[in-house]
Amino acid sequence: VTQGNTLIIVDNIINRKIIADIGVDSSNIMNIIMPNATQVEKSTFQGFRSLQYVYAPMAQNLCEYCFADCSSLFRFDGKALKKIEAYAFSFCVCLSEVNTDRVEHLGEFCFEFCQNLRSFRSQVLKGFSLTSFDQNDNLTNIDVVNAEQISGNLSKPNPNLVFNCPMLPTFHSQVENTLNQPHVNQNLLQANVLISPSSNIAQRAFFNFTQLSFVCLVNCTEIKDEAFRNCFSLRRFSALSAQKIGNGAFKECQSLVQVNLDNLQTAGDSAFKCNYSLQTVDFPLLEELSHELFGYCFALKSVLLKSLTKIHESAFAKCGSIKVLCKNDVQIVRKRSGGEDNFQFVDKVEKQQERLFQTFQERIKLKKVIKNLKQAIELYNAMHNTVNGMKDGQ
């Protein structure tokens, strides 16, 4: 059954026939609850691009391609996994949380292009191929203490990847060598919360800050070209004073789910291109949608644009069907005649169901960070005033 954007399945074996019988619209499913499932068969949920969370506490076997191309999938919640077959999570670019402690088998390319996956751990895995983790540039740790064999190669080297596998000295020795190197990748040292009073953010200022997850810009009025491009882990962004963002400002921020830009008036080409997790935006002052502004935003459903007057035909390139809420007559800028638009103008948009996981936990953590920063600033100011007072007294 479906409840809002949540799909609930009580079967033990989940396959495509069950999904077809239910009549599920994959583009609307954000959460999947499978309390009894022990196996998910081949390609069952392949291409569920709005899917963000899966709860399957009893799942043991994930067959080939079962969650492939679920580009918004952030978390797989289940502690019983034993077998993850080939391509099971292929191109789940946002996947960062999956419990693999009991995994006994990994198929080839099962985590291919899972670019938010930072670490892998299994206490029982005896052997696997490195191709299981191909194209995972941000993977930094593989912890397989009982592994007796590691085969295959990555298609390109990952200089930050270290192994904990004491039974395989060839690989295990790389841990010590890597840790003893004087050069440490700066991406591993970046804070995951940024709160800045800057009036503007320079071009490529935070390009490829792959650890960055929250950003709050208090006084920022302009964000220049590619300022936050390739911030894979960036999930929430707020800059309420920002009026302009440049070309590709948030391009390839694949985990971005919430953007607060209430005063945004100008957005450059491809500013939000390849934001796979973005489902809705509300920019009340934005008047024009530029070339590929939301291109390849596979999960995007609706945009609320009260001041919109012009939209380029490529604004939603490669997206699904987009609902555009606006109040004005809108000019569509076309480079070619004919063809069908993948967007429609509407008077109202249904509110999306809030995600089931971590929302409140993340908010609590963020509030604590902000509170601690404020306290540190207050303490610094108090000490500074005390020192100045002592100087004046002298």
C-alpha cells in the first residue's frame, strides 16, 4: 500500500511483479517500508529516483540492480544484510548510510558511483573485488578484519582509501603508509558546517568541499560561479539575503534537499544542475529560469515562482514532469520550434511529505552547533572587553 509518499510492503520476497500489482508511481515514492522482507529481487526498485529512505530490518539478500539508479537514496536502514549482489546500489550517488557489518558477499560494482559513501565495514566478509567500489572518489576506509582475499582493481586510483585488513599485509600496510604521509587531503579536514557573515562568496570558494553538509550565510548577497559546485554532501543551504547566484553555483550538489533563498532574483545557467535529491524549491522573487537551471534534477517535482516571467525551454532538461506555480504570463524562450515541454503551469502544488529519517535529529544537531558557536563568540567578546577594560584602567 502507499501512504502519501511512502510505500509499505509486508511480503517476504519483494519483486517487480508486486510493485506492478500495487500500481506504484515510482516518481512519487520517497520512503519504502519493508518490515518482513528478507530478499529484494533483481531490478525491483531500479530507477526510483525520488526514493530517499528504505527501512528493511530483516533484509538479507539484495539482488542485482535492485536499487540501481536510485539517485536520491540516502539511507538503507537494516542490520541483517548478508549478500549484496552486482550493481545492487549502482549509481546511488547520495547513499551514505548502510549497515554492512554482517555482509558475507559483495557482487561486482554493487556500490559503483556511490560517491557519498565514506566507509565500508564488514566483520565476516572473507573476500571481495575492488570493483565493488568503483568510481567512489570519497571512500576513505574499508574495514574488513577477516578478509583473506581482495581481487580486482579500481578504474582510477583513490589516494585517500585505506584498508584495515590485518590478514592481508599487502593491503593492510597501505594504512600505515598513507597515515604517515606528510600530505593530507584537505577534503578530509573540512568542517561539515559553515556559518559565514560574508557579503559574497567568491568564485569556486568551496568547490569540491565534499564533507560540507550545512551552510548558513547571514549577510551574503551574491554567490558567484561554481562557489559550491561538487559539494556532494551538502544537504541544506540557507542564504536569505542572497539576490544573485552565478553559473553552476550549486552544480552537482547531489544530496541537496533544502534551499532557502527567499530573496533570490537572478540565477545563472546550470546553477542547480545535477541536484539529484532536490524535489521542490520556492523562489518568490526569481523572474527568469535560465538554461539548464535545474537540468538533470531527476527527483524535482515542483517549483514555486510567484514572480516568474521568463523560462528557457531547457531549464528542466532531462527532468521528469515539473509543475510550475506562478502568477504571471510567462514567456518561453525557445531555440528550436516544435517539441514538447516537460513542465506545466499550475495554480497550486501539493505539499510534499517530510522525509521519515533524521530530519529532526539533523535540526537538533545544527541548532546545537549554532548555539555553541554563539556561546564561543559571546565568551570571546566578554574576554576582549575585559582585556580592554584592564588596559584602560592602567
